[in-house]
Amino acid sequence: MALSVAAGTETLHALSFGDADATQDLIVGAVHHIYTVLSTFVYSISIGTAGDTFQLAIVGHDHHAGAGSNATVMVVASVISVALETFIFNDKFSFNGFGAAAYAEPMNSAALQTPIAQQGGTLQRYQYIPLDADVDCDIHVTFIDQNNA
């Protein structure tokens, strides 16, 4: 039986990315979707030198002072990569597939936050970002996709 991913559905996803050696989109948003990240596993295959780092981040619109900014990096975790070790991020968090279509900043009241549900502004992504060129990792992410389209 095929899995329905139509409007009003909630589906569990698991994605793997082998030998990531550059910025990698882990989740790419869609309009009227909400993503809840359950876990992210990052196994460091190799590094260049001690102290090499990577970040897990949401890339999208900054609702505090992001007017005109389409790619603000909001760091979820910044990690010193250790070769042959696994970093497990199990803190759950959610983000919208797109930012609000119309908004005023900063979004500091319920009235200003209401348009977030009317998505259509800036694409939001969950990314792995190596900050050193020699960091190579295997990554696995599990998440729930709520389709409210």
C-alpha cells in the first residue's frame, strides 16, 4: 500500500547522507509544511586537524531583524569534530517549511506572529555545515513532516 503524503497528513522520514564533505541540506522546506526533527546522527569519518568543526543549523528568515535577508543561519549545534566518533543530537525542535508571506519585524506580539501560518516567504532548510574543508561525515536525520497544504 502506498503511503499518502497528501494535505492533512503526518509522515515519518529518515534520510542518510554518506561522506558529506561540504554544506548539505538535510531537510528542504515546502510551503505549509512543519518539520519536527527527532534526531540527527553525525559520524566523523575524517578531519584535517584537531579542532575542526561543523554546525547543524536552520537556514532561513530571521524574524527579529531579517528584513531583506533570505539566508540567515540560525545555529542549532556547533560541534568539534573528532575522527571516528559519533555526535548524536536528540533535542527535538520544529520549523516551518517557509517563513511568513507577510510580516512586520521584530515579531514580538501574537498579532505579528499570526501571519507565520500563512507561509510563502523565505524557504527554510535544516543543514549540516562543515566549517573546515577536511571534515567528512556520514549523517542520518529522522523527522516528522506535517503537511498542512
